[in-house]
Amino acid sequence: MRKHRIGIAFFYHESHSFSPMKTEIEQFRNEGYFIGDEIYDAYTGTKTEVGGFLDVLKQVEDVEIVPLLCAAAVPSGVVSTEAYSIIEEQMLQSIREAGRLDGLLLALHGAMVVEHLLDPEEHLLGKIRGLIGLNVPIATTLDMHANLSEKMIDYTPLHFGFKTYPHVDMYEQGVHASMALLKQLKEGVHYYASFEKLPMMPPSINMRTAEGPMHKMIEWAKQAEEEEGIYNVSVFGGFPYSDIPMVGASVLVVSLDPQKGKESAQKLAYLFWSVREEFIMDLPGVKEGLDLALAIEDDMPIVLADISDNPLSCGSGDTTELLREMVKMNIPNTLFGGLYDPESIEACRKKGAGNKVLLSLGGKVSPDFGEPVQVEATVVALSDGVFHNSGPFNQHLRVDLKGAAHIRVGEMDILLIGRPMSANDPEMFRHIGLEPQAKRILGLKAKNHFRAAFEPIVGRIIYVDAPGVASNRLTTFTYRHIPKPIWPLNDIQYEVEVRGTEKWKH
């Protein structure tokens, strides 16, 4: 029996146009860079998109999996031209060497920016199409924060966006993409894409899907999927820190009936615009947030989330305003982390566990957002920084912090880490002997993803508006390439054509 040869690949980065930290090839190798059969070891059994691809395809007898290239880096500044070129060429070379491909499953983010390319995922898809031809089906998975462009839809209608934030359905979207590709390949199913791009780039702080405006959007999307002829609906909030022409929110409907798909996309775009003001939040500053935390009586830890320096929103992980205030207040039974500071980790290693050390904490990458904090600390424990997520976000995935140190400053525990990484999983702390559930106050470099694993073990969560490159206040950034006017930077009117004739005004 002739087997269907399906390639699987992964190229993932969320890029912040205003971050001082350019993303080089080293950052991809630190996070995940796997070629060919290495992909099986890295992703089998993980709750990731590629884990979903593998689980579906392994169950189909007449499919041969062709592992190509998987490359991912933690969100940061724009990807360097050199790094992108290396990965793109490796990806294309792996496709050339693979021989005949009958289909391709590709996990992307959708908000990558490269020094010389404003829409690199579209560029990559174009190159891939040039190699495999127009008739080989391609299905992608995309992050909810993708800045999707119309050109992406030209290459394939099959794009599956995450429906959860925190993203705990990455695996499920990998499964959905695989199933759709197999239906096209084996049953000849023909899909259509209907796409609506909105003139808005909402801040992501209130984009959680447990409540609020994005919860409403996802519920409406699920209702639309129950209609005959509608196969899948993706709602993309966009990533407002990408200074690119295709920035912002969009709706994509994959359908079996193009007219039904168009109507659903237009209706959802209208609804998306109608809830836009609900994405805006006013947040307390550091001092106000700490005072609020101290006023709360709770048996569970209170979380202060330093959202403006969240590494998964491209923060450096080393800004110091919240850290400085917590050190100054010296509140008993508190924990702060993870703070990106390889220099301090090295100083701790030289002194050894149990000894005191003078440290200059943080503020090295982004001193504009706070100078280093001078402390005398006790080195409690050291580790290589390797652990596996307990989940549900990226469950079972191996994480390498490139070293970690647990230090104590006064009454406060601090976790130092060797590369920027959001505190999204308790195992980041537990692997070195820290139990976050036992603390009174947690100061976390995190935003929303951490809720998936932390909500069961913490009480109140307070977002604090400290200085940082991932600030919730979009007016602090000097945009050059975004379309204008655009909400919320401008107060604009927007019209969506609905059911082909009538127009809904907003």
C-alpha cells in the first residue's frame, strides 16, 4: 500500500519590536532545536501542537510521518536576519531532502518579526509552497496572539488558532489540524477560508478565556462551529508589541460552504468590535499592589504578577521595581522569581550553598526599567535548572533554565535563573526545593499562562503595572509600521458588511 507521507515541522517565536533583546540562533537552541528523528524524543507524550500531530498520525496505518525541523525560542526582541535565515534554510533543506510529501503539518506562532521581514511566517509559507507545489495540503496551528495576514490564507485555508489563554489546548489544535489535513488528503474534502481583519490591537492583559471579552468571543466561535457547513473558527487577539502592518485582531472561519463561512466571519468580526472596550484595564502600581496584598487575609498565597516584564510577553525577566520594593519591605514568608541573572548565579556558585554573598540583582538588560538591587544574600541551593512542567500548560515538556540559584535576602526567598523564563509552572521553584504554595506572597515574572498551574494553589492574583517592555499601556511605544488609524490608539469608526447587503456600523 502506498503510504501518505506527511511532514511535521515547528517554527515558533513571538517577537517584540521594542525589546532591546534581539533573538539570535542561540536562543532557539536553548529552548528547542530538533532535526529529524530528534523531534520524536522531544515531543512525544507532550501536550503541545507537535505532540498532537504525532499522536494522530501514529494511529493511521497508511501514513508515514516525516519529521523535518522544530525550532522555538522564548518570546523576545525581533529575530535576527542571521538566525531566521539559518532556520529557514534548514527547514527548506529538510523538505528538499524528504522527497515526496503528500501533506505538511506546521506549528507556527503568527507574531514573529525578523529584522528584514515584517511577515516572516507568510514568507516561509511562500517558500514552502514553491518547493512542494500548490496541491499538497498544508495545515498550521497558530497562537491566539497571532497577527494574521490575508496572504497567509492564500497559501492554505487550514489554520487552527488556540481557543484558550492560558494556552492549554495547543495539543487539541494539533489534533484538529491533523484531522483536517487527513480529511483533505484521504477523503478529498475541500475547505474554504473566510477572513476578517479588524482595525484594532487590544492589550492582551484581559484576553483570558475564563472570563471577560475573549471568553465571550470563544463561546460565540464555538456556537458558530455548531452550524452546518462551518468546520472551525479561530479568534485572534493579535500581539500589540509587533510594529508591523498586519498587527492586530482578526477572525478566521474554515468552512465547507464559502457563503456560510463569510457570514460567520463577518458576524464574529462585528461582535469582536462590540466588546473591544472590555479589553482595557487599569492596574495598580507596585506600592499600591503590595499594600493591597498585605491588606488581604488569605490562607493561600497572594500573587503579585509583574506583567510588564513577563518573558512570554518578551520581557527581559530582570526589571527591578517590584523586586526592590519587596526587598525594602522585607515581608516574612515571601518568594520572588524567576529573576534572570546569570552573573549572580555564577557568584553564588563560587561562594557555594550555605554561604553569604554580595549581589547586584537584575537591572542588567533593561536598566531603564530599574537599576540593579544591591543585597547581601545567603545561598540556599544551586541547580542546573532542568525540570519538566507539571502542566497543564506545556505539560511534560522539558525546560532548561541554564542554571538556577535559590537565595535568601532578609525574610525573602528569591529564585535566580539563567535565561528569561516566565514563572508559569510551580516546578520552576519546586525543582530547587522551594514550595510556592507555602508562601504568603509570591512576586512572579508572569502574566496569564501561569494561572493554568498556579490557580489551584494560590488565592488572590494582583497584576501590577511596573515599568517594563511589555507594559499594558500601548501609548508608551513609538510605532512606525502599524496601520493607522487603529484602536485603542485612535478613536475610529469601523464598518463590517453582514450577510452581503446590510452594513453594521460601530
